[in-house]
Amino acid sequence: LFRPKYTKMKLAIALLLATSAAAFTPSAQTSRSTPTQLHETKADLEALAKGLNPAVGFYDPLGLADGDFWGSGNEATIGFLREAEVKHGRIAMFAFVGYIVHANGITWPWPMTLDGDAFPTGLSPPEAWDAIPDIAKLQIFWFVGFLEFWREVASEKHYMKGGKIGEFPAFDAKFIPGGALNLYDPFGRNKNMSEEQKEKRLRAEINNGRLAQLGIFGFISEAKMEGAVPLLKGVIPHYDGDVMAPMTKSILPFIIPEYAGPAV
């Protein structure tokens, strides 16, 4: 990674995945009996949980499955929670892979900015984020914000009203020069997939997303509190910044004075 002693990271990651994968593997025996649908009841979630992870089953210590957010009803609330889980899982999968990529010093071959500045190297992934220009960070936020907006307004049926979990509507051709863009299936390879195949892949995505959330928070926890994840001790370098406030060294100090530090 950054130094010879960090080459152990690949082995550590492999061990993490190997020890956890079994618990997150869908059960073949229940794959046909518990359809992964949105707009479902608590009983449906309990059946789905057994199919996703028979070892753990249904686990809801906060009682969220009984909730009624904003007076929208229990089924709409479950729809909101299921959509949120899929979104967080997808982002966590990006983050987990991205952390490993940056930790190994892999960057794009072209300059990072139009001025010709190179991508930061020799830094841990959180430090690399701190080193990129604020305008680049804002572009990411704006793009993600647009994707969220498009998901909310362009779906045929909203996920809180019985719409499909994790569905992302294709961009209309009138907004994309040259034709529509389908982020889920840009090459049209999955349009003829059977419902059973889609169901199996969705289950795998949910499980992989859950595992990725554990993985990325394992990296972050070890970076902030050395020894928090014993398997990663000495593998993940320490990070002095605030991982939950991504602009603490630039924009945030102007908004929240506490982040500005002592006056010079």
C-alpha cells in the first residue's frame, strides 16, 4: 500500500471477506418462496430475512419495521427503509472498493484537474479526499444530488407506494443527446432476464451491500481508533481528520466556526 508494512492489507481484506461471506450468502432453499418486493409487511420482511441470512434471520432491535414515518403508513415506511438500505449498500460497495484502490496508490492516468494537477499519491484514502479541490467534491455532491432527484421524480411508481426496490429510471432521450441512458443496464444485457434471475441478483446485492457497509466502517474505525478492528491493526494508517465531515479543512470552517480551529 503506502509502505511495505501495509502490503498485509490485501490478505486482511481477503480474510474479512472469507469469514463473513458464508453468513451473507442467500439460501437456495428459500430463494423462490420469499420474493424481494417493496411495499411489504413486517411478516414479508421476516420471511425475506431468513432467505437473505438464515443464520441471523429477522433482526430489528429498534422496531423500525413497526414504524409509521410522517404518517405515511407502515407499508410506505417499510418501502422507505428498504430503498434506503439498497442505496446505502450500493454506496458502501463503491466506497469499499474505492478505499482499496486509493490505498494501493491506483489513480487515473490523466491529470486530476484542467490545470494539469496530478492526483494525490502517497496518502491514505481519507487524506486523498482531503487533498482534492473543493470544486471536485462539489461536483460529486451535485451529481449524486441529481441522481437522487431523478430517482424521486421519474420512476413510474414511487418506492413508498409499491414501486420496485432499488429501481433507477432511465434518462429520457430528450435530456440525453443521442438517446436515453439506463444506468442499471446501459448495454441492454439484462432486459430479457427472468424474474427469478432478477430476484437472485437483488438478494445478492442486498447481502453484498450489507457486508460492504461493515467493511468500509471497519476501515474508517481502524483509521480513527487504532486497534478498533484487531485484524486491521497496523494495516490501516491513522487518520487525523473527521471522516463524518468531508470538508473540515475548507468550506466547513466558514459555516461552523468550531471547525476553524484556534485563531492564529
